[in-house]
Amino acid sequence: MTKDKIREELNKLNETSNMSDIQNYIKCMLKENNYNNTPLELLCYLTEEVGELAKEIRKHESNMEMDINKKYSSNIKDELADVFIYVLTIADKYNIDLLDALKRKETINLERTWE
């Protein structure tokens, strides 16, 4: 039943979904799966996912050496989604509205002088 509830909430998301809708899905997914990781654990998982994203981008965009005997089955889209999920999960732990946080931070950035 848990996966059905999560799938139902996931299927509500579409191209018109806003950040609040997405954050509400994450809240539901975390609750239904009974996830209770600490923010520090989540940060470690996020860091691992960022590393996987870096490897995927490196694989696609550079001449840097890679293990030619290893099979790489992931892709940039999946790794970005994993990073996004962990960012949203950390935001949930601290009850942060990411749209509000983005607007606040960009307002600060607009006042800065960049050289």
C-alpha cells in the first residue's frame, strides 16, 4: 500500500507543478517510506550523489581518464534527479520553503557587485 500512495502522489506532479508541490511530494515519500535520516547523513548521501553526477559529466564532457573496463550505466538526468531529491529532503528536515529561499538569496545576489 505504501508504494501505491507514493506513486499516486508522484503521478500528481507534472509540468505545471510548482516547488511547493514537489516539496509536498518529498514529504509524503519520506513519511510513507518511514525515512528518518539525520541532516548529516543526508548531507553525506548528497555529497555521494554529487560525486556520481561529476563522474557522469566527466564521462560525457572531457578527456579525463576513465576506467575502460568498468560499465557505467547511469546518466546525467538520473544523477541530477538524485541530487535534487536529497536537496529537497534536507530542506524538509529544516522546514525550508525552497522557492522562498531562492527568491531571498537571489535578491541578496542582485545587490552584489561581481567582477
